[in-house]
Amino acid sequence: MAFRQSIMPLIKLMKQRSKMKAWFSTYIFIVFTAITAAAQTDSVIIFGFQDFLGYVRNYHPVVLQANLRVEQADNTDLLTRGQLDPKLYSEFNQKDFEGTQYFSVWESGLRIPTWFGADFKIGYEQNSGEYLNEQNAVPADGQVAVGVSVPLLRNLVFNDRRVAIQQAQLLMAASRQERRAAVNELLYEATKVYWYWVNTYAAWQINAESVEAAEVRFEAVRTGYFSGDIPAVDTLESLIQLQIRQFKTQESYLDFTNAGLALSNFLWWQNQTPLELQAGTVPLLPQAYPLPILLPDSLAKFVEIAAPEHPEVAQFNLAVDNLDIQRKLSANNLLPELTVDYSLLSSTLGSWEDYTGSLDWANNKVGVSFSVPLFLRKERGYLNQIKAKLDETASKRDLKLRQVENKIQASANEVDVLAELIVLYNQTYQNYEALYQAELRKFQVGESTLFLVNAREISAIDARLKRAELLAKYQTAYQGVWYSGGALE
């Protein structure tokens, strides 16, 4: 979340549309035609890109599954912190046989563990009986003990308890990075499907318009044939063109329909309810979407900020941190075990003032334990393994960082090239359209043939289709820059 907040101003800066006239001369497209008449009818439902992403972000099963993994990691952290919960305890044992009380042993108290390894304890014992073990003997009113158990060498700074808590915190952070990576991947896949859907819609509309033009021409040619102005072969030529365009229109409609089904795979609602596109749901044509701009200076800042915070790089960083914790713990295990238990004893059961006033440092119980392996082969071997794995993971992290930086730059290069191609193909389409209109005028005055008119028109249609494809590819490539930086969230 902190990364998202830090990078949001930069994202807004890079996504804003420039109003500079100079950029329009090199990168931006010229304003294209409006939406087709079919897209303006009341029965048509426009499904925008941001609306589509909203459904994916909020309701897709992948997002919900990623959220559940984050919740599980939070619960693991809660579970691990339970090691530090204070614990009340009470133990009672008694034996009576043939009228004789052999022993009655009762101990109650409170243990307070700490993250640095020491355990504090306050307890009360009340023991009696004919055959009571002498080491359990206490005053008649019972005995209060206040003490502490402290590891002085091994486990003082690093211990299993502290390491488990730190690893649980790293697991929480890793689960959030996994969620970022999953959502980033999901949104990019959804983006590609959406803009493919837009492209197929544009192809369908362009081909449908070409059918209308072919129908008008066929009727005109047929009328000219019956009036004796046009030879019969031209009617066959115009009919073939009409049939070819009808075939392409049906093909493009099939592509659009199937693309809509693929889009439906990303549409979900509450309670994991799958959604389907309603009949008449269409996107805007590619030229109706504004083309976002990628500024070089903003790109450099984005690479600087996004690459180190990419979810895959961040996961390697967390793995390095986890291994470093294990390294410190294994280095700590090279130390001898030296644990001291010390308790102050008192027989006073009155108020706290009475108890503190009766403290006598001579009344105590002390225990010391010491152990150390002579060769430490197990400990040294484990430490060396951790060091080697730490170096390997750090190397992988550095490699991934470099790959992410290059991937962002490659995506940005694709955006720049597509921007230039859009300008080029817009000019190409205009030139083909001008040639077609000129050829059509020549045909109308009898200076050209229907074959040349159709050839010029087909070239103009192909250029228009290519331009629509490039516009859709540009939108996908632009989102690919954010995907490469792990910032599609």
C-alpha cells in the first residue's frame, strides 16, 4: 500500500494526456470518425474499459483467493504471537490411603514469556502429607515464588520464539506481494482480452460498412447493365466483391462473438456469481478512446521507483530477509547454552506491601544449566548452508531486478513504435482513401474500370482495419508498461 501511495502521483503524471501541439505532430493520432450508427441506438450498451476492470478488481475469484491468502498469513502471525501470551496454570495432586494422607501437592501461578527469551513467573505452592518429598516441603501457610529464567548466551538475542514471530511478519508481507503479483497478472490478461474484443468489434463494423457500400455499388452496376451502359462482366465483378465482403463480415462477427465469451470469463459478481455480456453490449471503437502518453522523463522515474518494488523483486527481498534471520539464529546456535533460573521465596500471603516488605534475598531458589557440543559440526554445517542459500537468493534477486528494468523499457519501446505506426497508418489510410475517391470519380466519367475501383477500396479498407488493430495494440502495450512494473492494481 505504501508503494502504491508513493507511486500514484507518478502514475497520474504519466497517464495524463498532453496538450502540447508538438507531441501531436509525432506521436498522437488525428481525430478519427465517430462511432457507427449501430453503436448509437438505444439497444446498444457501451461497456467501457474502466468499468470492465472494476468488475475484475472487485469480484474475480483470483482476487478473492489472493485476499484469502493474505488473511491466512495474518492468522499465522496471530498464531505465532500466541507464544508470548501470559499463561495461568494450576496443578493439584493428592494421595490418601487407609486414612493416611500420603501427599497433597498444589501449585498455581502465572508465566509471562518474552520475545528476548526470558520467562517471568509468579507462583504459589501449598504442599503437605506424611510422605511428602522433602524438596516439596513449604511453610504451613504455603510459599510464594517470584522468579525469572534467562538464557545468558544462546537464545538471548535470537531464539526460536523471536525468529518465528519475525518469519510470520515476513510471511504476511510475502502474501501481500503474492496478491500484488496475482492481481497484476490477472489485470494484464484481462486487458489483453478486452482490447482484442475492441479490435474484433472494429473489424466487424468496418466489414459491415464495406458490405453496405458493395451492395450500393452492385445495385448501381446492375442498373447500368440493364440500361446498356455497363458490360455484364462488371455485374459479376461487383457481385463477387459483395459476397467476399459478406463472408469477411460473418467471420469478423464470429470473432467478435467469441471474444465476448472470452471477456465473460473475467466477469463476476458477488458471491462468486459468473456474469455474461448482455445482448447488444459493445465497446467503443478504438478511435473513440483517448491515447495515453508515455513521457520519457516519467518513464525513467517509473523504472527507478517501480523496479525495486516489483512484487517478484519484493518477494526475493523478503526471502533474503528470511534467510538472514535464519543465518543469525544459526550463528547464535554456535554459542553454549547457559540458562539461569532464579526465584525469590516468601511465605507471606497478605497484601503486596506485606509481601514486598518480607522479601529476603537469602530465601531463594537458583538453578543453572550449561551445555555445548564439542565440535559444533551440525551448527556450523547448517550455518554454511544458510549462507550459501542467502548468496544464491540475493543473486536471483539482482537478476530479477535487471530483468524487470529491461522489461519495462521494452514495453515502453513498443508503445513508442506503435505511436509512430498509428500516425503513419492514419496517413496511409487517408492516402488510400484519396486514391479510392479519385479512382471512383474516374470510373464515374468512364476513365477507369470497376476492378481498379474495387482494388483501391480494398486497400483503403485494409488500411482502416490495420489502423484499428494498431490502436487496440497501443492500449494493450501501454498497460503493459504498468504490468512490467508490477503496478496494475
